[in-house]
Amino acid sequence: MKDIIQLHDIGVQLIIVTGTRATIARNLGTAGIESTFVKGIRITPDTVLPHIKLAAMEVVQTIISHLAAGGANGIMGNWTKARSLGVCNGIDFQWTGQVEKIKSDIVHKLLAQDFIPVLYNIGLNANGDCYNLNSNQITRQLCLDLDIEKLFFIRCQDALPAKKLTIPPGAQVHPNVEIFSNIDLGHVDFILNNNKLSLENQELLEHAKAVISRPNGVNRVHIIDGRKEGRLLQEVFTSVGGGTMIYGNRYAHIRQAQFDDVPEILHLMDGYIQKGNLVMRTDLDIKNQIDNYYIYEVDHAIYGCGALYKLGHGWGEIGAIAVNPAYKSKGVGRGIMQYLIQSAREKELKTLFLLTTQAADWFFEFGFIQGRPEDLPEHRKNNYNMERNSRVLLLDL
């Protein structure tokens, strides 16, 4: 809590999602009530829900009192829309729910007023019915509904253990303490596929993968031991840290296009062609150049595309940049452009050029400068469409 208050004091905006499982277990134990779990999910009957509500309030009030003691203003509220988990494989989970949405507009307003919003594990449906929720699922939805830069899972045990696990090639392990230090999304898949993990560790890795993988998602996810004083600040401000950091490869979602991708590429480009931003390309045109096309894909959905043509004598051309309109502000186009420029360098090209009618200002952000048709390589100079009058942009590599 001291670390959190110090981060808040220097201007870091923070949102806290409480974990309550241990407090719930203690309260139910005192009442002589046993819980039933199915694959780590607690079934919540009528007799258990009141105890869970009390546990949630106890944890929230404790956190807010600690914040207040440090001069920070925490504020609790039920900003989580939920629905019943229902009956799964014949098992009725009763008042156990799942997260639908976070009321992010309220959270934004509170952050702007220097509050620390505190969310807890009770959600409401449209009728005001309460459901017991998984706090990690609330956190995951929070990262999907808001622009979150870093996510910390702070728990009463060490970071992600590496002992007795098959270590992915390239993963970093803390010396002497046998916990993972730095892993990327490729390492996460390797760990999940090649090791038997505890339900908690498996869940945290799956949540980390989900929030990092989305376009413009969380930059870093950290798993740290909250019992060690200063561990949060150590993880934030030192290069080594004391926990496990999970990060995304910024090009992990970009791959070379295949013939099966052509219909989706044409669909992405259609709106740009209609506005005059791109020239018309046929199905056959793209198939004949398929090795030059790249796509931005997440969970088998294609969000953007682009092409890099190697023309000889050190020249390369970038074209066919198109992004799903719903993701234009999510970094998809920028990621494709950076990938193509980096690929051109790896291919040892000397100069890149592109032709554009309306997006010159955006390309300037990548270092392109204004050129002339006469600056183009000979065969592209001869094919230049004077009627279209595209701007010529150049980038020396």
C-alpha cells in the first residue's frame, strides 16, 4: 500500500481491483460453511452470497483506509456489469457470475479528479441482482475497456515459478530464486503448452496473454509477491525487478499473407479504393504478389494489411496499407508500417518510396520526405499515373 501511495503521489493514475478469495474462505470457515469449486470456480448458493458480499466490503474498506492513512483518496463503487454464469455441463453455478462490461466513463472521471477507483468482486445485472465474480476477470475486462499501460497481479506468494518447469528458449529466470524474470507472449504459449501449472498460474498467464494480445493492448503485465516491502516500486523502477514481467513482441501479430487471406485483404482495401486512397487491385493481382503482402492478425481476425515490393538496385516500394476502420486509432497501421520498414532494412534495401494521395502527413511521421516523380526508379517513373497525380514520398534507410 505504501508503494501504491508513492506511485500515486508522483502522478501515476492507478486503479485497484481487490482479491477476496482468502477473506471469503476465512469468513465461510467461521460460519461453518464449505464451498464447492468446479475447475477453480466457486458455486455461490443463496446461503453463501451474503458472506461473500461482507468479505468484499471488508477488503475494500481496509484498502481505502490504508490509502487514506497515506493521504490518497480511494473510492469504491460498483461499476461492473455482470450476468449469471448459469448452468454449465449440467452444473448450476447459481449466484456466480461473469463480467460483461466495466463502466469505463465513470472510472475515467474519477481518475481525472485524482481518486483511486477500487473495484471489487460483486457485479450487478440490469435488474440490480448481485453476482459473485472472479477478480482477475474484472481486471481483464478493465484492460479491454480502458487504455491500461501496465497491469500488476500482486499476490501472497512469489512470482511465476520456474522450478521443475520446462524453460522456453530465450526466457529469463531470476538467478538463485528460480522464478521467471522476463517472458514474452511466445514464451507464455510454450509454458502453457509444455507444463502442468497450478490453476492460478495458468489463469494469470492466460489473462496476461489476452490483455497484451489485443490491438493497442497492455504493454506489460507483472506478477509480484506483495508480501515483500518495496517489491512494487522495485518492479516499476529497476531494470531487473523482483517479479515476473510478461511483454508483447510488437510484431507478433504480423505475418506473411497466404492465398486464403486474399478475400479479407480485398475487403480491407475496398473502402480505401472507393475514397481514392488506394489503386484498384484484383484477386489475381494480389495472388501474383502474395509473397510481398503482410497482415496484422489477432485471434484469426485480420485487422490490417500492407505490402513491401523489392524492386532491385536497392529500391523498395510500400503499398496497399489498409486498416479495419474500427481499429485505425489502435496502432495497427503504425505496427504494419514499422514492420515493413524494419523488413526493408533486413533485406538491405537502400531507399523506400510510396505513392499516396491523401495520407502524406501520416507517412511523414515515419521519416518519409516529399519527393518528385523524377526521383522514382526508372520503371516506376515510366508507369507513374500523371492523371492520379499521387505524391511521391521517399525514405533513405
